[in-house]
Amino acid sequence: MNSVKDYTYDELILSTLGRQLKDRDRVFIGVASPVQMMAVLLAKATHAPNLLYFTILGTINPSPHRLPFSTGDPHLFDCCENAITFPEIFDLANNGLMDVAFLSGVQIDQFGSLNMSVIGEDYDQPKVRLPGGAGGPIMIRSFRRIIAWRPNHSLRNLVNQVPFITSPGWISSAKGTRHGGPDVIVTNLCVFSFDRRDRNIHLKSIHPGADVDIIKEQTRFPFQIPRRIDSTPLPTQEEKEALTNFVDPQRIRKLLLKPPT
């Protein structure tokens, strides 16, 4: 791939998320996930034309003329190839027929467990009550791969251990180690990955402008640092043109993805 030096932060994040997807993947994107939707559309427009994606509405491969702010926009029914019910998506996943789900968490810990439920030690009287995980707890176990996205990499969000597990990561239980958890965590500073053999979290790549010290300062959990640390690959000219001409000509991405300060 021919990377370009002239790129913007939103192009970097969307190309990084999009490259986690493979051609012919079956991908699910949930509610309030316009960034993930842009990443899917970018992948389809470049390296994964045969990718199949499902929205929270059950629409299959919608190709909107205008990118909606909400992935639950009824407009997606007007431009999709087909549609199924939401329960059918879980049926497909439970039968091993769904490959990738995008998930996020207000807090993510070293095991890849996600918290979307409460902040505070007392569940009944929390400091903050969050919207909950919806289908996340099931998806993190039934989909083949999970991509976790955290737009704000900070000590508040990347914690040693979440106080409440909404969607469990690579943790041990009374029945042994779970077979589920994120494969990668993409943040505004870097990409973490999990080794499926030892379940440890590794620093996979660092975005331009960040470094190991900054990531350590903004992360509460320990992580494995390889001897040779890769820099997150830059967007290509093809990806830049696809974002501008097809995926997001209205430039909604500029409102949703702002460079870290």
C-alpha cells in the first residue's frame, strides 16, 4: 500500500479501523456507531468489496447517499440489499456465522472487559449510571472477532480492572478461561492486541504523534511492549479518496473524530 504523508487524524482512525476487516467478513455494527459504519464502508470501498455488514436495524449492506448521524436511521431501509430481524443476527452469531462485531466501553481494562453499566463501587447507587451493554455481552462470546473502539484514551477510560463487567474479556472463571474478548482495542493514541494463547494485552502500534511514554501515562493497566514497536500505518491515497468521494462527502467524520489534545 502506498501511504501518504498528507493525511488528517480522522483519516488515520478510519483507515486503522477499516483495515481490521477482511474481505467476505460478516460484520455487525450497533446503535450510535457512525464511526464504525464509516470504517465498514471504507473497507468495502477499498480492500474488502465482498464484506457483508448488518446494522442494528437488521439492514444488510445499506449504501446511503448521505451518511446518517445514527446507525438506527430509517433511511437505511431505503438503500439496503436486504433486511432481517435483530434476533436473527444473534441466531447467526450463535451458529458461528458472524465474524466481527464492533464494541465499545466507557471503561476498558487489561483483560478487554468492557464497562457500559455503572461508574462507582455501589451498583444500586452509582456515581454515574451508563446505558448498558445491550447485546454486547452475547456478542463478545459468539462473534469470531471483536474490535473494541475507545475514542478517548485516558486514565479514566483505560483502567486496571473495570468495577462492573458489562461484556467480559479474556478472564478466567470457575469453568476455566473464557473463549471470548476483543482481538484489538483501537484508541486515539494506539492499537492494543490480545495474544489468544496467553491472554495478555500487547501494544501493537502507536499512532503518529504519540509515543510509549504518553501511552503509559494515560493507561492504568500494564501492557506488553515489543522490542520493535510498529507505527500505525498511514492512510493510502485510495482510502483518502474513498472517504471524500463515497463514504463521507458531507465530512461528518470531522465532527466525530477530533485530534487528541
